[in-house]
Amino acid sequence: MNFSAIRAQARRAVHDTLAAPATYQHTETGAEYPVSVRHRGKVEAVGTSGSSFAQLLATQDFIIFDADELTALDLELRVNGIVSIDIGGTTLVFVLEAAEPSTGPVDRPWRATQKKQPRK
């Protein structure tokens, strides 16, 4: 087995193990599609507050889709598409911002922003 095949097999195992059930709502048609996604958050230092003791941090959310699943659904993701992820009875809602460069044969990452839920 060559390195590319091993890498694809490993990425498939990661996605199958860590993905959560979700729903993608298309921005133009409003149609909803069941998908499996992974969420990844990233924290970056973006500057300092003027002293060497404090850094300004920014967070960025990523939603990672399964390329094969998107192909099987004939689904083309769109900016402003809505992704609702069900995690143990709690639903997290994200708005897609931009497709990130493909990171391999399985993953299709999108930069996203989490929608704030109204306080009860």
C-alpha cells in the first residue's frame, strides 16, 4: 500500500470516529441535508496590547465535511449555509464563511462562525 492510500485510510478513520451528526441547510433552496461533520476550533495570537505581558487572541471555528459524503449527496456547499450539529442533545449552529484549501482525500474544511443562541 502506498503512502497516499495509508493517509486516506487514516483520515477516513479519524472522520468516522470523531464526526457528529449534523444538518446542512442550503442557502438558496432552504433544503436540508443530513451530513456528518467535525468541528475544530483554533486560537491564534493576533497581537499584543502594547505591553509584553498581554496578548490579543482570536478564535476561529472550522467545520470539516466528508468529501465522499458530499459527492454522494450531490451537495455543493455555499457561503452562508447553516450547519446544525447535534452533540448529546445540545445543538450548535454555525454559518459557513469560506471554503478552506482541501487538506486531503477525505476532508473538506470550511471556516465558520457559531451563531449565538438566545438566552433563556
